[in-house]
Amino acid sequence: MGIFPERGIIPMVTRVWSVRRFLVGCHHYSSSAPSLKLNRALLVSKLSRYELESLRFKDIDQTQLEKKLRNRGSDYELLIHHHEVHKSFEKSVVDVLKNKHVDIRLVPRFKLTQDDISWADVIFSLGGDGTFLMVASSVLGNSKPVVGFNSDPTRSEGHLCLPKRYSTNLEEAIYKLTHGEFKWMFRSRIRITLSGEFIDEQPVELQEELLHPDRRIYNCTAAPDENRVFIGSALPESTRVLPVFALNEVFLGESLSARVSYFELSLDGGPFTKIKSSGLCVTTGTGSTSWHLSINRVDQQTVAKLAALLGNKLSPEQVPAITKSYNDSLVFSPENPQISYTIRDNICASVWPHPKGIESRGFASQIVIRSRCFDAVLVIDGRVSFKFNDGTVAKLEIHESDSLRTVILNE
């Protein structure tokens, strides 16, 4: 049955969604086989570390910047090298598409606009997973394809991008895209609905915060009242659906990691449970290879210790095999219509959780969280941060119409 009992049922649900999405995709492009219109391509380029540092310290010249970076122990030559690798890759993509007579817009990731997205037939992210996630969160609906190119495979895993070999075989990748040699993948994304005070306040873009630290706005004057109870399961009338979808995960908890996060949690319309922890991570199948995996994975030392406690002596070959099997079981399909939650460092002592019985990890179709936190945030894909203080309610769920249209090239 695997780690979660639900895992035996979910693949069938996922297959039903996949068939329906495939049929929708075929209808949208009026073809029984996948096809991709490529007249206008939007290229969204990452911000290299060198560019980021240059923007952070824009009031000093390059010589002074080099000195500052070296003084804090940064490898200046390596920063320049990877910056140039990315820029060279960026130029290669532009040249290949121009040779195919494709109209191009090249924009840096922090200057992407909805006008750019509306203009394009296809959106290409040039960078790594961070750039892909940023682009994905800006594309609403499932009709606009997003394709990721890993601009520097030596520095980035690029799980969300095309396989690394296409970084040096751009012509082949574009050929496959324009000749239907691919399959559609519709990656599930989390829709977030907020209710309560401050829900209309502007979020903080976390990379923007690096450039402008004075824009951080998390303030709270009073601690939450632990004795207040959320009565009923209906959300308050004043609600806001956030204009950003989560492709990887949503984190909810205190902005200061050393402070205990206090919230109430309801799964699939069930009763609320009061929980104290280090925060809640809610993930999609796409995000199950990311933070979700890091939080929940076990190491060989833990496996060996558990086996010894059970009176089983494992061979040197069995320990890594069991460890890998367990960790692999944590990953689930990007098209899965359910979301997985993990309560980080769940306090299970005395009266917590209240009432008892909630599992620290599991699956749900809908999750509702009421904050009882002091200075909390709701962070989407590690990029956009919303206030999530005492009394604010967040509803997390997946809608098929919110999925992200991506591709898997035929090999």
C-alpha cells in the first residue's frame, strides 16, 4: 500500500484526469495528435546571481562590487562564469528561434507582464526550476504551454525543465515541439482562497525583498487568543482568491522559524484540529520531489536504527535499498488531483494536537487552515509571501482548470 493508504486509489483518479486533459488538449488544437503553435515565443530569462548582486548594490561600480563580493568570501570568477554561461545559452535560444522565423520577446523574469503572456503562443523559461516556477505562477488557466530550458545544467537540477541533454540540443527540442513529437502534461496547481482581515494587502515578492529590504511589511501588535474557537466549516463572506497558483507547494507558518506556529486544520470538510508545530507544507505532485521530499525523507542511519529496534539486523545492501524505496514512495504524479500536507515538527505532547488523532502527513482534496499565529506568512513556491495572521482563513484545493500545460518530449 505504500506510505499512504490513499496511494492505491489515486493513480486511477489521476489516469481519468489525464485522459480528460488529453482530450481537452486535442480539442483545443483541433487535432487528434498533440500540436503546438509557435509563431510568437516569449522567452523569460532568469536573474543570474551576478545580476542580482549588481542590482542589490547598484550605487557602486563594478570594481567596488568585485571587492565587496570577494571580501565576503564569494568566488567572483565563478559568479562571472555562470553569468556568461547563462547569457550564452540565452543567445543560442534566440538564434535558433529566429532561424525558424519565430517572433520573439525576451524579458527578464522580474519584468514579466500579463501583456507579454497574452502576446505569446508559447512561453519558454530560460534558467532553472526557480525561473520556471515564477513563470508558472504568472500563467493562469491551462491553455498556454510553458516549456522550461535549463540554461546551466552544471549548476541546476532543473526537474521542471526539459531533460538536460536538450540544453545542448536546442534544434532537436524545437523540432520535436513543432512536429508534435511530445505529450501534454497538465501539472496540478493549488488554488488559494483567503478570508479575514488584511487579505487585500499587497504580497511581498521575496526576490524583490532582497533588492528592497525596506518593503517588508509583517507587523502585528497583539498575540493570538488560543481559547477562541472557529465555529462551523463555512468560510466568511469576505473572501479573495489569490491571483497566484502554487505549482510546487504552499507554506503556512510563523515568519520567524524559531517561533511555534499555531493554527487550526480541517481536511476535506472535517472538524478542525488545533495544532502547534513548525508550520504546514502543502504540496502538489510536482512539488513532491522538492521541499516535501526533503522534509519527509529518511536517511540510512534512521532506517538501520529502526530495524535494530525491531530486532532485525539488515545487511549493508538492504539499508540503502530500503531507504531509497521509502523515499521514492514519497513522490507522486504531477497530475494528481489531490494535495499532500505535512505538519512540520508536529507537537504531540500533553493536549496537542487537540483533539488527538490527526496524522502528521497525508492526502486531501481540500484543506482549510485558520491562523492563530502572531507574525505569520503564506508563501507560494518560495516566491510570493502573503500575511497570514490570527483569524485569517486559507482554503487550499486543486481545480482541473487551474492546471499548467507543459510538455514531455518523445525520446
